[in-house]
Amino acid sequence: MEAIVVGGGIVGSATAYHLARAGVDVALFDRADEGRATDAGAGILSPATSSNADSEPWFRFAVDAVDYYEELDADLRAAGVGETGYAVPGLLQVAVDDAEARAFDEALAVIRDRQERMGEPEENVELDPETARERCPVVGEPTRALWNPNGARVDGRVFSAALREAGERAGLTVREADVTGLRVESGTARGVVADGERVDAEAVVVAGGAWSPEFADDLGYEIPVEPMRGQILHLDTDRDTAGWPVVTGTRSLYAVPWSSGRVAVGATYEEGSGYVPHSTVEGVHEVLGDALEVFPGLADAAVGEIRVGLRPGSADGLPVCGPVPGVEGAYLATGHGPTGLQAGPYSGRQVARLVRGEPVETGMGAFSPARFVD
């Protein structure tokens, strides 16, 4: 092979897809770990309303990444893929009490400061409470509301499958296999060992999410990523949710509507959780308690499914994407934390360009693995 990608989440699938589209002989190896972040994430795509984007490089990258979704979605559909799980229903950010109103004002100040300094975003509009409830009838009595018509969502499972399907149509080889080691000889990546089989390649991309550090010894590089557990509940209602927007609160709370009355609410952010992809009483209690305060109209909903994802959190909160220091032909594409669905496809596109020896289209210097080398 010319290239091997290890890991079939949205970042790995996107990397493999873009390599295949460029004519690279590439294989994707995936063991489909339980608790993969892609399979559990809510998929909110709205850096414009994010108040916790302290890193300017991350914010600019996230804006480009979300803008890229429309182009990529069109490319996938043109390739013959059916459903992608991508939609733009808009996003409503609300505060429902005085404490949340203060947090709302603080978040709005960050958003407006960023707009003045960077010229983005321009689309946020404050709404009166009545209009906000018209947009999403299960919301309580909001004291403040902010509307972003460009807020989008994506189903990570569906979109990743679409990337792999389109990639296969372009020549991608997809294998369900356990990569137990990377082969590095004289400072150069030579391939992998998968299910006991040696597979040669000129380049290897590690996109194993929270499991990426398994290859640290092979690379001679301490991959600064660890799992952060997130619990998300999928609720079933008898309401018509098709026209609802994504709704976020001022805490780590959101409701993402899907078709057929399904609404995802979440999420917990659990550092130090280890590789334990199961729900907890405490986590479920936290999510449901917060959800009922902001979305009392969901009180009669049925709990349909609990999803648990182990997000790959990096040591400094930024993605770890780029060449591995000291190993020719080895690349990392991991460390996106809770923003993997937001930035993953665009990250994959940039890493694929690096593998092909082409310049990236956006600033990736802040995400380079070399930043962790003394």
C-alpha cells in the first residue's frame, strides 16, 4: 500500500476518503472499539456560538471545518452515497434563570469580542423569549436567547459510513482488523501488523482516537491523549421534531433533534474516566436533571438509548495532527476531544494533504505533534 490509516472514526474515515479520492492506494484498518467517540457524539456544528474557544487557531480552524461540511456533503452525494446525516436546522442558545442569564451575557461578550477582532461570526441574532419558544416548544421560559441560522448537526455514525462508502468507490480498501503494532525501521514507517499479518506501506496515519497512545512505544513518541468519557441520552417523543433547531444551554447541555421524534440530550465531560465506556448512575442523573431544567417539555419522553463515547482529549485541548517527530512517513490525526465531529472531516483532508506532500490549506502549526517535544 502507499498509505495505511489506523482507526475508522470520523477522522480516520475522512483521511482515508481524501487519500483515495486523490488516487492514493490506501487501506483503512478499523477494529470498531466499543465507546468510540464518533459513534456517540451529538454532532453539533456551530463554532459561531462557542464561548469556550479560547484558542484563536482552533476557532479559525473550526470555522473552516464547519464551512467545509456543505462541500463535502455535496461530494459524497455526487459519489452516489445516500444519506449522510448532515443537516442545517439552526441553533438556539438559551438561558432559563438568572444564573444562566449571567453566564449567557458572559458568553455573548466572548462571542462579540471575537466578532470584532476576527470579523466572525456575523449571523448571531438575539431573540425574544416568545420567539425562542416558537422555534423549540419543549424549552422552558427562557430569559435570554441567541439564534444562529447556520447552526448544523451531523450523525457521526452515518457520516463516517458515507465517507468509507465513497472512499471504497474511489478505490479505498477497508478492513476490520486489530492493528497490534506499527513497523518502524531506521526512523521510517514501513507499515503495520494487523491480526498477526505484516502489511507494508509507505506512510501510516494513526487516527485511533482515545486509543492512539497504544502506538507510542512503536513511534518513540509519547502521544499526549487520554480518554474523556461523555454520556448522551437519546429520548423518544411523540412530537414532530423535524423542524426543531439544535438547542444549547449555558452549561454543558444541549438537545439535538432528529427525525421521528428522537432528541439527543447531553452531555457529561469526565476526565480521568479511563477506558470504561459504560453509563453511570451519576452521569445519567446529571444529564437528565439538567435537561429537565431547560427542556421541561421532554419530561414525558421515553429514554430510548444511552450512548457513551471516550473522547480523545489532548494535553492542551487542541488536536494532535501532523507528522510524528523523528519518524518519516508517520502521521497522527487525533486529540480532538469533544470537537471531533465538528473538525474531523476537515482535519482528515489536511492530514491527507500532508501525506501526499502537499501544503495544507489552513493553519495547522498549532496542532503539530512537535509542540510536545522539548
